[in-house]
Amino acid sequence: AVLIAEAAVAARSGDPDLAETAFRALDATSRLETRDRWWLALLRAWAAVRAGDPSAGARTEAAFRLAAAI
């Protein structure tokens, strides 16, 4: 739960690079619920937008696909 909160705060208003590091750590865990993966993917996309990452659009699309699959 702490790692999720750290990733969310960094994605919204903190350092986007720290957010990406936290999201990578979350990817490595099996503790995430399926229902949580889509909004974390969306926050990751937002961090990518804030960082000027050109993959932000594709990340956003992937997040909405995860949501639609639930």
C-alpha cells in the first residue's frame, strides 16, 4: 500500500522519474489486484506526460484497455 501511495503522489505532483521507478517495482509484485492495475497504469501514463515521454499516449490507451477488460 505504501508503494502504491508513493507512486501515485509522484505521478500526480512529484518527480515523474521517481514515479516510474515505483511503477516498475509495482510491476514486479504479484500483490496488485486486477481492479487496481488500470488506474495505476493511467497514473503511470500521466507521469509520462509530465516527463515529456512520447509513450504517454500509448500508455493511456493501454490503461483504458485494462479498464474495459474488467
